[in-house]
Amino acid sequence: MIGFDKLKERFLKAISSNTLSHAHIIVGPDGIGKSAFAEYLAREILGIKGRDSVDIVRVRPEKTTVTVGQIREVVVEASLKPYEGERKVIIIYEAHRMGREAQNAILKTIEEPNPGVYFFLLTDNEMFLFETVKSRCHMHRLLPLNERDMKKYVESFVHSYNKSEEDRFREESLKKEIEKSRKKVEPQRTLKVSKESIDEVVSLSRGIPGISENIILKGMREDSLDLSVNILKGLVEARRSRGADYFRVLKYLEAVSTSELPDFIDDFAYAVDCILKEKSLSENPIKDKILMEDISFLARETTYSTLQRYLDILYGMRGYVMPGLNINKETVVSGLMLRLLEV
């Protein structure tokens, strides 16, 4: 488990001294490593290494929500004795997708669970959890990894991916030979990432391991950041033409509509942040050569007030793109793009 050293240390100390609280909320952006962190802690709590256990109970959304039926099953599970030892860990993924009934159903259980039962609620956004739920849990926020830990993570990911591919290819080839099957075995894919490329990946990933994995697997491209930068360039061109050339921005409507809007807003805000750093500190956090040139161009062509207004619009739109809201996505995207063009 790479990163979050201070938080890990506090948890391990509490586990070893048997003073660990029974309910926790782990907050962090998608891809930061909430699941990996919770799984790591679960194994430490149960005292198991390198294997799974029936005493780790995992609850994931059914389609788009964690249903009240699922939570009622959790309540029953929490009342039963552990199977292997004296402790049980219940992990609720995407806890912000619990509706009103589900959150009410779990209140009493997380307030007064049986001895040895521990809850971890994982969420991208704690705003959708009731105050009554939050008040019964300890909240921990996972922040982006620093550059050193991100480099370690990227190197570890490349190694584990190649090892997994090697094992898969060997097993499938052996199975084909034994069964005398004509089924084609997918060729082994090997990732080769130079030291320079690792630096590029780290600079683009914003300290989020999941983003670094996607960049590597997509052939060293960060499409979502490219999209944000292209829209910003289109906004510059539209301003130069005094609004006459809206097509330079509106042509990206479909691309934005097909993306996850919370992720797009985060990517756009990060691109604006890079421009602000270039303007104020002459420091460009991006090491990709093409994007570096684009960020430098945008720093020259945009003012601080314009960039701040972009950020104000983005943060104002967050309330319309949260889970559970029945709002037409295309309408939200159109409104966002038009408001950006009005700056």
C-alpha cells in the first residue's frame, strides 16, 4: 500500500492497541485509492495477510444506488458473529449513493454495533451523507499522493501489470495445449515506461493513482485534460473574434456530454490551476511537451480575472452534477459551455 503514511500509522497504532473506533468514513476523489486503503485496513484489523476472508463484507451499489434492501442485509450481517475470528469488517462502496431510507436504516447499527464489528463508508463526496450518519463516524480525507509516492506507485503498477499479463498468457497457453483448443490466446501485453515517461505520467495524474493507470494504458495520453485545454483554447479564439466564433467551443459539446461531468469539472479546474501557476510562478506542473506549450499559450492569452470567473462558473455548476439529481445532462453541458463563452 503506497501513500497515506501518517493516516496508516494512526490506524495501525489504534488496531494494535485495540482502541480503533467502530465506524469510519473515507473521503477522496475517484481513483485516489479509497478501496485499496479500506481493503488494506480490513486485513490489518482481521490479522490476515495476502488472502481474502468471509469476515470482510463488501456492499456495492446495485446499478446506481445502494438500496435499503442491501443495508437491511448489512444490519443482519452485523448482528452475526464473525466466522473466522473475533472481528468483522463491513465496507460500503460509494456510500453517497445510499438513499434516505438506506441511511436511516443503518444509523442504529453504526452507532451501537456488536463488539468487533467495524464499518468503512467510502465516498467521493460526503455532502450526500446525512449529518446523523457523519456524526457517528470518524472522517478521514485521502489527499493526492506526493510526487515521490506517485513515482513509486507508477513503477509498482507497471511491474504488477506485466507480471499479471505474463501469468495470464502462460496459464491460457497451457490450458489451450491441454484441451487441444483452437481458441486464440490473446498476446501478452508488456508495458514499457521510461523514466522520462514516468515523470510525464506523474505530472498529468494530479497525485491520483487511478488516473496514472488510465494514462499508461491509453498509450500515455490524458484525453480528459486534452479536452479541457482545447476548450480553453477555443474560448481564447472566441474572445478574439468577440464571440462570433462560438463553434470553436460548442464543437466540444458532444465530447463533454459523453464524459462524467464531475470528472470533467475537476479536469477543467486543474487545467485552469496549471495556467494560474504558469502566470504567477512561471511554473508549469505539466511535463507533456504539447500540453506545456498549450498551457504557456493560455497563460499569455488569459487574465487572472477571466480564469477566476471560469472557476466560479465551474464551482457553481457542481450542484447540478451530483449523483441522484434528475437533470438532463445535455442541458447542463449546454448551459455550462454558454456561460463560459459569456466571460
